[in-house]
Amino acid sequence: MLAFKTKSIRPFIGAKNFELSRNFYCNLGFDETVLSKGLSVFKSENFAFYLQDAYVKDWINNTMIFLEVEDVEITWNELLTLNLAEKYKDIKLVPVKTYHWGKECFLHDPSGILWHFGQFFS
């Protein structure tokens, strides 16, 4: 156990095209706060991450974020209704898969960052 109390963890992610990624995350349902030129924080309830206008191919291609959700099937259906694949040519959606630990679906953002939307079995 850490000796200090934590309040949140906020990863920094990059963007190949910063404006496109900003629009993508707003369309995904996150609330954006612009912090400075080339840096925004995106929030949804208690979850947040920083998006920066920085692109390093090896870094972006190896970035994955796991977002735990209450119901991955509902999340999947909500992702489909956003029509992201029609709005953003480089995104990719992968349907729900079931594993021994739970279920998850996947979303590649416009830069290639892989998001896991997952639900653990109790």
C-alpha cells in the first residue's frame, strides 16, 4: 500500500493529428478542457487523460488504455451508434470477446492508440 493517498491517475497520450484526435474524443463523449496550445485534458466522470500534440510512432503504436466499464455489451452498442468508423477513416472497432477473466471490445483511435473497454467477471 502506498504511504500517500492517491486521487487519480491520468495517462498522457499523443496524437498524430491533434485536432482530429480532439474531435474524436469529444465525439466519443469525453469533456475537453484546453490547458494550453497542444495540450488538453479529457474527462468522463472520475476518469481523465491528457492528449498532447506529440507523435512518436513507436510510442503511439505501443500505447494501450484499459477502461473498465460496468457492461461491455452496452458499451459496444453505444460505440456502434456513434458511427465513428464513418467519421474517422483510421479508427477500428473490434467486437466483444469473452475470456476467462471477463469480456472486452476494442477501439483504435485515429492515431492508432488501442483502447480496451473491459468488464471483469465477479
